[in-house]
Amino acid sequence: MTQIDFYTNVDDKLHTACRIVAKAHGRGHKMFVCCPDAETAQRLDRLLWVTPPTGFIPHCASGDSLVAMTPVIVDHRGDEPVHDQVLLNLREEWPPYFGRFERLIEIVSVDPEDRRSARDRYKFYRDRGYDIRTHDLGASANA
């Protein structure tokens, strides 16, 4: 069953996404990142070129010809994922294919509307019997 992790109280979703992608890539995991729109996908693409500052995370768009051999795929079109290891969801809705992944990561900002849609996704996953772990990044940043 898919392991689901919610990272909450995040000030900047895209920078947090980059840190999570970098950590997963460093551990040899393949990631599929669902972005809500082309603009967000482009912003994430630019951030991945400079995060971490001393490294490079190989990534491409879901329609790229190198998609089969690239460890991080950035999608905004709703393309079918090419692997099923780690899914990072940045959309308001739950991804319909999340259950095929080993792990699903949700990032929740401090924005009230984002928190509301995250609560809906959390309830959706919980009501289907998924075990959900929550990581409060706001608390760790203030410690």
C-alpha cells in the first residue's frame, strides 16, 4: 500500500519541493512531480537547476524524449507516470494514479485555502485506509 506523507506549515512550497526532490534523488529514488499548471512547472524546473547550489538534479518535463531515463519528471499536463516509486503532488486535488506509487508526498503551505484542500485530500486518503504520516515543518523551523 502507498505510504503517504504530508509536510505541513510550509512557507514556500516550491523551495520545499526542491529540498524533498534533492533528498530523494540523493537516496537514488525516482520522482514524479505533479504541478498544477505550466507556470509552476517552469518555476520548479528553474529551481531544480540551482538546488542544491553545488549539485545538479537530472530532471525533465513529462513529454521530453529523455523521460524514460531521467530520475525526476516534472508534469503539469496529467501525463501517465513512467515509474511508480515516489509521487510528489503539488496540485489541489489528489492524483488519480497515486495508488500505484510506493510513496506519495503532499506539501501543505500556511495559506488557508491550501490547507483546506490538503484537509480534503488527507480525508480522502484516510477514508480509503491509507496510513498517513504528518511532518510539521513549521515546528521544526521554530525549534
